Amino acid sequence: MGQAYLLTGMPGTGKTSVIRQALAQTRYKAGGFYTLEIRNVGIREGFKIVTLDGKEAMLAHISIDSPFRVGKYGVDVSVLDTTAVDAITDAIANSELIVIDEIGKMEMFSPKFIQAVADALASPKKVLGTITLKPHPLADAIRQNKNILVTELTRYNQKQVLAQILAWLK
């Protein structure tokens, strides 16, 4: 299998949950980040980045006024340039497993983030992450790399995919 394992799939299929489950069941020293929804009374209002060492920062929100937008969300590119990039860079230097959740349209607004992802994928370390299902030139190039395994997650194959990730990590 490849040096990187990336999950893709529709929103809400559990990609972040599967990654967090895999992290809980591995002995690898992991670094990087995952992305969580920000909800208010059950309605998604944005997304935050949570680093594996406990830092949090708002990535996108309906209340952010930004020239960078995905749907109704304004994207704070400075959060990518600092929190996300710092987490990836630190993981490359100090961890055995680099977690990047997610490589998506919002994240592609940051050239520094794109470079950090390229650095992680070029490193000898394992990379576990998620990547947008939708076509995007940079995401498409990543998906075509023969050293990267991309698996589509659905609500019906979560246990099977988790088992595959755990086997890949061994």
C-alpha cells in the first residue's frame, strides 16, 4: 500500500470520525489536525481546526467576512497559514504519522497549506487524511499519485475502511 491513505466521500459520511477512531487504536505518535463542524441548535455554521496537541481555531464561519468563500462560509486563510501549517510542519519533524483532515476547497485557498501538504506527502512518514470528493486540479493531482491510496467512505463501509486503515498502519 501507499505512503498516504486518504479518505474521500460525501459530507457526513464519517471521514473525521473514522480517522479519530484509527488514531485511538494505533500506537503511532501522530501529529497534525482534524476539522470539526461548528453547530448552533443543530445547524452547521462553520468549521474549526483542532490540532492533535489541542489547539483550536475557526477556519470558516457564516459570520466571517472574507474574500475567500465556499458556499455560505467565509474562510480565514490565516488560520490555515498558521494553525494548520504549523501542525503539519511539526508532525513532519516530530511524529511518525501525519494527520491532515482535510485537503479540500477551503484549504486550497492557502499556498502555504498546499506546500505543507506537498512536504508531508514527500516525506518518508505515513500520512492519514481526507481529500475532497469533488474535482479540483490540486486534489486531482494528489489522487493520481501512485503512492497515495484514496478510498471513498460511505455510511455503509466505515467498519471495513477502519479495518483497512488499521492494517495499513501496522
